[in-house]
Amino acid sequence: MFESTKVGRTVSKEDFREQQEELRTELLAAQRDLKDSNVPVIVLISGVEAAGKGEVVNRLNEWLDTRGVQTFAFWDESDEERDRPRYWRFWRSMPARGEISILFGGWYLTPIEHRFKGHCTDAELDGELNRIVDFERMLTEDGALILKFWFHLSEPNQKARLKELSRDDRSRWKMLPDKSKFSEQYAAFEQVAERIIRHTDQGSCPWYLIEAEDRRYRDLTVGKTLLHAIRSRLAENSAAATPAPERVWTPELPNSPSAQITIIDQLDLSLALERETYQQEMKRLQSEINELAWSAYNKKRSTVLVFEGVDAAGKGGAIRRITTAVDARLYRTIPIAAPTDEEKAHHYLWRFWRHVPRAGFMTLYDRSWYGRILVERVEGFASHPEWRRAYAEINRFEEQLVESGIVMLKFWVQISDEEQLKRFKDREATPYKRYKITDEDWRNREKWPHYREAINEMIVRTSTRYAPWTLVEGNDKPFARVKVLKTVCDTLREALKRTPEPITGYLPCGEKRV
Amino acid sequence: MFESTKVGRTVSKEDFREQQEELRTELLAAQRDLKDSNVPVIVLISGVEAAGKGEVVNRLNEWLDTRGVQTFAFWDESDEERDRPRYWRFWRSMPARGEISILFGGWYLTPIEHRFKGHCTDAELDGELNRIVDFERMLTEDGALILKFWFHLSEPNQKARLKELSRDDRSRWKMLPDKSKFSEQYAAFEQVAERIIRHTDQGSCPWYLIEAEDRRYRDLTVGKTLLHAIRSRLAENSAAATPAPERVWTPELPNSPSAQITIIDQLDLSLALERETYQQEMKRLQSEINELAWSAYNKKRSTVLVFEGVDAAGKGGAIRRITTAVDARLYRTIPIAAPTDEEKAHHYLWRFWRHVPRAGFMTLYDRSWYGRILVERVEGFASHPEWRRAYAEINRFEEQLVESGIVMLKFWVQISDEEQLKRFKDREATPYKRYKITDEDWRNREKWPHYREAINEMIVRTSTRYAPWTLVEGNDKPFARVKVLKTVCDTLREALKRTPEPITGYLPCGEKRV
């Protein structure tokens, strides 16, 4: 695989000077066009030791307008990062649309290091690489342009370069945080690198293997590759700008009466609780959830609760029964409304990653990422391919949360059509409830057949072993609230008894500390 | 001072139930109105041990719609917080307009603890309290509503409460991170508390001393105070909505020719560098700044560089000479354009606090908070009182940065009227520079008399010992670039030789670690 990076490609000083001038002008122009596009650009910089990765990045920053570029080195993990799922730090480094992030190593750093040091097996490495493939595909499908550069040196060249660096007292390289000495076992390192590159080399975001011996050749090649990639992507975009035939989505369930029955129809909405039982239960559960929240804090286990449901189903009421019981220092409620402009400039999951709690805390999402496959699907805010792939994206997102030790619960609160109508009318009649009901709520009622199918599919596709949906019969508010609280208590109590285990064959991470 | 908190005020169970019902409805209504206003609400919770501060906050969260409320406890400082100026964590907790932040202790926690433990003198404490007064005034002048609650108990009542708590195995109180036992020296603690309250009790954000013995009285009083404060503020706002007579700002310099001379007029814009000297100097300086940046990284000293100047003065060029020299992993360029909607929902300094670098890194602001007293003043985006008070606000902001160990430099790049005209025309004539020139640039030229005075006043009022302005003669680009780089190198080199010292008599903070 690396043969082509050992052929001794060079660029003369004069050629470099000449080509640089042109390249630079074109890169700046491309960057300006990029600015007006909806494409975020991610440049990953990897390679063998002493290949001059830092030099390349400095060159790029010299050529580009640094106002649209941010560089991220993943040296030390801060404690705010350690206390969250592993990928949180990468989400923090995501460029907005029209901007460029240059990432040193990025998500490849840990896998390379772990495998090379023998901290994981090939099979475990492959599991992690699958995750990476999924992650990158998700980003590219959302419109991101990802360029992955691997800089390579032959063994004698690397030896020479290292010697040269060690002679220079003031070499930057010596001041860098110490990474394991990958160079001492050249062949073994190359083997790991090959496995990783092979496994993650996708059409939509290929690796570029670059010979790093000649600095001029190396830098020019990177610059030209970047320029070409940006230009091609922008050309593609404007080609696609001719409106595609609109695909209207209609309910897809087979037309036979029995196929029309959804999971939601099977809920027994007549379930109810007597007032006295309700008060007793509530008292007991609220006291317990407070204890559990403190215990989770001490054990550094986080909790993520997701609340979804039809309009007026009583999500807010259920949330309040939890928040009034738990110490206010331990939880945060995130109400999901229209995204801010910063949020709109990123992948739709970015705004939820922002709020993932630090270890020990609880986050309640009042509506959530499921908007993608509910309202966005039904209203057509997300295109058909967008919401279709969201199921897998969401499952992987939740998998990462749970894997990092987060206890996760999702509630769907359902009420009958008649009950909803009753509550709507009640809201209209009560002065201090009137603000809760809008014309849109009424419109949504008319779209119920569409929602019905979307909900059914959501539950089928995203109720996973590690993040199951709890369906809540909501016609009787006391019953619904007790069911929610009881589920949270039971799950949290059980979860705190044991250490979380990896869900799949992913990398057993050294930095995992639950 | 605390006598009024020891008179045994109580509320009966029935009264509580009755009043609570009404209070709650009204609080929710007030919160909805707040939502549509431009008022951020900060509720500070302080007081003696065992007064039930956590209980109060939970009650507020029970009464309010938690979707507009965030609670912050300042337990452990994360390393991302420790690596920045002390107030960074408070800026992170600032509510957006229309929302409420509840802060446990907030900026009072450290002063109380330090003085009580004898880590600082009364005089030092007073210095810190002056800062707090300034800080709070800045927020209230910007429209924030700040409520500061102090919960108090008599000595026997506190003793009894502590005993009661210690008997309860499951008391939340016992699970809280250990704070110094303020209760063991009741009188001494009361004395410190009194000094702090007395010193920081301002008309625009007064302290509310509340007797905490009877829980019902305590909670009802807090709720009513909050309701009344929000209602009054919203009423004030709508009263003020009648348009105030517009104050048009005109240049204010006395009309005599000699009074019209500004600092800027004294710059010798004929200064220039020969090509050869330029290249030599640049090579030397770029190499040095890279070394210095690495050295600053190793010593955990941050650098903040601010670039301001007239249009086409060459700010960008000067910035590039730095960024191409410094390792891309060590700096970040923050171009200041129109604020995002999240930024608009906060105090104007909030967006700059967001980007304050972690210890060891460099941030280059391409335009900055000085927009407030330049473009916002001249264009009337900020009102007369707003930009008038910005001088002091900015000085205090910069003081905090420098005090935390940040090396700070501010550059004003100036060119002559003729040179600007030449560059504008050149930009219009060169295809790849054309995007740099807009109609607005031409319009700004016409406003030069206004800018001239604003710039002069800015330099006079904000050139401080700890954050001086460097005026750069910009007609000759090589000269300007070398001057900027040389100033950065000289300052950074000197700064790295010594440990930063406190600027004023502020609190010598235990957490200071430069």
C-alpha cells in the first residue's frame, strides 16, 4: 500500500515558487465560494512520525484565509471531555457550513495508538473502524467534504529525518507532547496503519497517501488536492441546484385493515390510577429518584431522558414530576424548539451533542433528535433520504451515549384522539393555559395518519436493547406520571448496581472511566 | 444587619397552600411575559450553612417553567475553567434575554471563603468587592435583573438545623461536596457576610435578607420577591417603550484648530522599510515568534492580540505574518462579523469571553469589542449611554484577562486618507481583491471625521498600563508588519521572563496558577 509513497517524488524550488503563486490565488477564491455554500470541510492530518504534519498544517494556514479555518490538536483530553462520550470532543471541532476544520489525527489517533501498543485485538480495532466508517458516512451524507491525508516516509528517510530533528535544539517537534515512539517499530506501525487505511477508505471520503520526503512536493500535493476537492464539490452542488423532482411522501402501510394496526393502537389507554394510590406512589417515587440522582452523581453516572409524545399528551407534566423531586443542581432540562443559526449551520445532531451531560448529571430533553423522523418527516423539512438514514444515525448516537456509561430512557406518551380533543378545548377555555394551544396544534391533528405511521416506524426502528422506548398510556395523567417515574427509578437503580459494558466489539478504551 | 432575620416569622400550612396556588400561577404568567422581553434574570443564592439554599432552589424550579431556567452550582472548577480568567465560568452561566439563571453562591463564593479562612485581608476583600459591584452594574445597565438572596439563621436555630440534618442518613446535605464548616464560628462568619453584603448592596441590585428558620415563610418570600421584581422590571420596560427623544451624537472636539489634532494625526506615516531590511527582519521575527509561542505554551501563558484599524489599513496582512509563523495548533483567529442570534441574546462582551484562550494558547481578534465604541458609536447601533460606559467595561474586561496571566496587545493600524483612496481603487481594479471592497467602505470614508474622534477617544480612554495600544504607521506595509511582529516578540519575551502580578488590590486567589 505504501509503495507509492517511497518513489522519491520531488518538486524543484522554481517549480514550487511558480505553482504556489497560482495555487494560492485559487485556494483563496475557492474558499470564498465555499463560504457561501452549505459545505463544511474537514481535513484530517495523519501519518508516520517526522513526516512534517505540523509543517503541512502551517502551510495550509499560510495559503488559506485563516478566518475560515480552525485547527484542532487532540493532545490532552480536558476533564470536561473525559466526562462525556468519546466523540464529544470531535463534535466540538466540527466546522460550520462554509468553514474548514483541520484536525490532527482526529478520530484515528486512539485506534492507531491502541492497536499499535497491543491494547486491543484486530477484531476490536475493526469494530472501532466500523464506527468510524459510519460516522464519516453520516457527515458526508449531510454534505460535509472530508479529506483524509496520510503522510508517509520510507524507513531510512524517517530515520534521517528524526536524526535531523534531534540535532535541532529549537525544533518544534521536541516541544510537542510526547506520543509513543511509533518510529521504533517501523514495520509493525506500517502494518497497523495499512489495516486502518484499508478499512476506512471510502469512495465518499478517501484517504490520500502522500510521500512526505520532499517538503515541496508534499505541500503542493496537499494544496492541490484540497483545491480540487473543494472545486469539485462546489461544482456538484451547483449542478444539483436544478430542482430535483419533488418526492412527496405518503403513508406507506399496506392497505389491509390489519396491517394498519400500529404498536400505538395496542396501548390500553383506559389504564388509570386512583387518587390515593397516586399520591402514595408519587411520594415514594419522588423521594427515591432524588436519592438515586445523588447516588448517580457520586458514582459519576449520567442519565439522559427523552420525552416525546403527541401534542397535549402530558410530557411537560411528567417532566415536572421528575424535576421537582431531583436537586436542581443535578439536572438540566433542554426544551427543543427551532434551532439557532449556529445550530442550523451544523449537522442536525450537533445541537444535541452540545448538551450531553457531564458524568454524574441528568439531562431531560423535552422533545429531541426524534424530531428528524417525526415532524421533519411529516412536514417535509427533511428530505426522504435524510429521514430514512436518520434511524441508523440516531441508533449509533444513542449507542455512543450508553456505551460511555450514560443511562438512557425514552418515553413516548400517547393519548387517544378524543382525549386530545378534550384537552385542546380545555386549554382554549382556561385563560392561563391558552398560550399552550396554537393553530399549529389543530393542523397537526389533521395530519394524524401521517404521524401515526411515522411514530410506529420510529418505535420499531429505534427501540434498541440499550435504549428502549417506554410507551406511556397517557389518558390518565396520574397513571402516566407514575409509570414514567417508576420506569426511571427502576432503570436507574438497576444501572447503578453494575458497571456498564461495551455494547458491541468497539475499542476497549483506555480513557473509559466509569 | 441580620437582626431582622431572627424575629421568628412564620407562615401557617393553610396560608402557605393558599398563597402558593396564586403565586405559582402568577409566576408562570410572569415568566411567559419575560420570555418575550429583552431581560435576562440572574438569581443568586447565598447564606449561612443549613439555611436550606438547595430547598429554595428546588422550590423555584417547582414553581417555574423549568424550560426557561438553568441552575448552576460552582462546585469543582473544571480544568477548562481553571485555565481561563476567573470570571469565565460565570460568563458561561449567563442567561440569555428572557431566561433565568439560578446561581449557587456565584461570584460571592470565593470572596466569602477566602476572607473567612484568612486568605486575604479586609482591604483585599474590598478590592474584590469593588470588582463585583462593577460587574453587577455592568450587567444591570445592560438590562439584566439581578436578585441576590441571603438566607440567615440565628445561631441556636442553625445548631438545631445541623443536628437535625446529621441525624437524617439520606439528607441531601450530607452528599454535597464539603464546604468549609462556616457554622463553627458563627460570629466570625456573620461578620464577613455583613461586610460583603454592605459593600455590594446597590440600588440596582439589592440584597434580600431572608429569615430561613420557617421553610414556608422563606420560600414564599423568595417567590413573591422574584415575582414582584420581574413584574416591576417588565412594567418599567413597557413604560420606557415610549420613544425617548433621540439623541444624535455629533463630534465633540472644541472647534479650535489645535484642539482638532488627535493622537492619530501625530503618526509619522512616511515611515518605511527597505525591501532587504524587511526580509531579514521578517525572517528573524517569524522564527522568534514561533519559539516564543511554544515557550508560552510550555509555561501556560496565553496571548490575546487585538487588531483594529481603518479600512484597508492592512490588518489582515499583519495577522497573516503572525499566523504563518506560529504553529497552527497554538493559535486561533477570531474574525468579528455580525453576531449570531445566540450572541445577540447576551451582553455584548459575552461573544468575546466565549473565545478567551485556554492557558498556553494565542487568540487573534480580527476586530474586537472595540466595535462598541467605534462602528456602533458612529453608526448609532449603541446608544450614547451604552458606548459611553463601554470604556470602563472594556478596561475592566481587559484587566481581568491580564490579571489571569494573559499577555495582551492591541494594535491600531492607521493609513493616510490618500493611501486609503489608493488602496480602495487598487482593490476595485484587481479581480481577486474586488470582494474586499464594498459600498460600505466608501460610505465609511465619508464618516471619517466621526471615526477620527471616536478613535482618538478610544485610545485615550483604553490605553492602560496593562493593555496599552500600539499605534502602527501603516502607509508602508513592510514597516507596519515588522512593527507589529517586533512588538509582539518584545512583549512576549519580556512577559515570559516574569510571573504576572495582580494589577490592583483584588483578591489573591487560591486558584491562581500562573
